[in-house]
Amino acid sequence: MHLIDVLNSDRVASGVHAVSKKRALEMASEHLAREQPETDQRSILEGLCAREKLGSTALGHGVAIPHARMGGLQQPVGVLMRLADAVEFDATDHEPVDLMFALIVPEAASEEHLQLLSQVAELFGDPQRRQAVRRAPDSRAIYDLVTQWQTEPQDG
């Protein structure tokens, strides 16, 4: 499974106004719940917040990957948000977060969960990619960048 399998252009949001980590998680859970009849926004938010209590999902360099396993969910779903203003996310590098890829996966999807988290970390581990997303003019351009990166031939 690849990131482009869990993301669509409707689940990429640019210029999201969130004043706190909690509000950013609320907005991500709203996006994730829109197309998921088997779960609801509140359950998603509770799952994301429970995971954050275990330790921040901020990777550093202004990126976070909040994620949760959800009972009843049929397939992994992601949302990519570029925040209008960075918010404190308890990152180890103390940088606030402005790029957030939230992910929910079925409860039993352990391997897929780890693969998707790894792909997000790889995607945003590249400084040029982070900057390209930050400079993209709108949500569609961000989605196109992610799609392009996911379909590029891999070295090795």
C-alpha cells in the first residue's frame, strides 16, 4: 500500500487555521470522518489524542504524523494538512508544526500501518520536499506533488 492509496485530492487541505495542537487534531479528524461511514469524528479524535498521550508524533522540521488504529475501519485513510500558522506539537527539535499527515488504519493492519508511517516519514524527511509543499500555491498542487513523488522511480 502507498500513500496515494490512502489520500485523495479532497483530503489535502492548505491554509488550515488551527490555533493549537488539539484544534489541528480536531480538524484532521473532521476531514478523516467525512468519507468513513464506519467511524465518526469523535472516535477518530479520541484515537489521535490517545496516541499523542503516548508521545508526540512530531517528526521535527515542522512535520507531524498523528495516527491511530480504529476498530470497524475497512481501509487506511489519510489527510494532509498545511497549517496557515505553525502550532506547538511537543517536537523533540522544539519546532512548531505546519505540515501534518494524519492517518487512521484498521485495528488489525499492523504492517500496513508501519509501512504508511514510514512512507510519510520518508516523504517529509527530504528538506526539498518539505519546502515544495510549503511553497505550493494550493491543496491541488500539494496533492500533485505527493502523487508525483509516490510514482517516481526509487533509487537502488
